[in-house]
Amino acid sequence: MPWNPDLYHKFQAERAAPFYDLLALVDVRPNLKVIDLGCGTGELTRQLADRLPNSRVTGLDNSPQMLDKAASFSTSNLVFQLGDQSTLTGTWDLIFSNAALQWSENHAELIPYLFRHLSPGGQIAVQVPSNHNHLSHQIYRETAAEEPFHSILGGFQRHSPVLTIDEYARLLFDCGAEKITVFEKIYPHVLEDSDAVVEWISGTALVPYFERLGGFKEKFLQVIRTKMRAAMPESPVFYPFRRILFSAKKPH
Ligand SMILES: C[S@@+](CC[C@H](N)C(=O)[O-])C[C@H]1O[C@@H](n2cnc3c(N)ncnc32)[C@H](O)[C@@H]1O
């Protein structure tokens, strides 16, 4: 997908908060072999690497645009690689992923698959957004189902593969995991107005729509902005953002 690193960075401070919550779940030990799935532009991967003494960290992403930016953060203990998180190979002491697994389907298979790539005693630590029922998402899905967008998109809709916290807990238990921690948290963002909410989702949830809309991207955004202004006319707007965090360990 054609990710736009600059737009994604617009809300960097807000997007970093869940990363620190995820980092707090990591069992800090020396000499780990670590992978950061969907590492994006790499500055948070750098922070992860700095937190883990003598560890070798790989940032994996399938976007050349994001990896171009990440390159400047590489060091002797941090490398970046182009690849798909859903076909991960190798064995890892820590599989870490902040705000990226929601781009891969079928978590009921993906999570056990990733768990199998942990070494004995290894840890998986994941954060995924679970905000897909927010009004902004309802509005873009509704707009995508209207003409002319429905025809241009060929009926395309992206449905979040993110499961419930109960389902992640069950999946991890069924994998034989230990020290299971699963929770959902609301990050209470305050943005200038509803246009800022549209800008936020333009950097993430709307990306797969944009790549299919070609020259109709601006028109699509304009319709969404108009509906959002009517639905959220206040300034500033409260944008409560729901996210799921989980961590678990593989027994020795
Ligand atoms: C929302 S960004 C998160 C980036 C970073 N982890 C952070 O916290 O800022 C999602 C990232 O996942 C990457 N991504 C999406 N699907 C992927 C896949 N199948 N394999 C690897 N990376 C993927 C995107 O290219 C993007 O860089």
C-alpha cells in the first residue's frame, strides 16, 4: 500500500503513547533476538532497541516508502528488512508489533502462527487499534458504499480483522502461552476539529481506499469531511481512540 510517512507523522505524539504502554509490557532481558513487525519509519524501533541491552533487533515492513525513512535509524544492532509480517520466518526471543497487525487478515491463524516463531521463553507483545466502530469509520464505510465510489472501488470495503480481547486471550491460552496479559484502553485525544479526525484516518484507515480511487481520492475525502463536519461540529473535538494491547510468553 502507498503509505505516506509525512501524513502518518502528523499525529506522532498521539500515536507514540500506546507504543510506550506496549514497551512497558516487554520483559527486558539482555541478548535478545527481536523482530518489530510493521516497524514503519523506524524511530520507535530504535527506542525498542535502545531499551534492550546487547540485543539484535530487526524492523520488518512491507512498505519501501516507510523503510526509506527507517534506514537512517539502523546501527550495528538494528537492521531493517522488507518483508511481510504474515509470513514471518525464523525464531525470535521477542516478537513486537505496534499498530501493524491490523493490516494482516485472519488473526485466529496469524497469532498462533507468530507464536510458533517464538523461542522457548520468548515473548509476543502486540498493540492493535480497535477503533473500527468509531463514527469516523462508519462514515467512510458508508461513503465507500455510495456512488460513484462504490463502482470505482468495485465494491471494495476493508473490514478490520481485529478480534475482541476475550478472543485474543483465548487464542493465547490455546497456544499454551504463559503470563497472558490482554487489555483494551481508550486514548483520549483532543483534536482541533472534525477535519483533523479525517486527516488522522487519511494516514491509516483510508490508505487502502486511496490506492483504489485514483483521481477520485479528493472527492471521496471531500464527501467524508462534509459528513464529519455535520456529525462533529464542535471545536475542539474529542476523539477517544480504542486500542488492544496483549503480551504472552512461550513456556521454556
Ligand atoms: C500504522 S503503521 C505503524 C508503524 C510503527 N510500528 C509505529 O508504531 O509507528 C503500520 C505499518 O505496518 C506496515 N504493514 C502493513 N501491512 C504489513 C505487512 N503485511 N507486513 C509488514 N508490514 C506491514 C505498514 O507499511 C506501516 O509501516
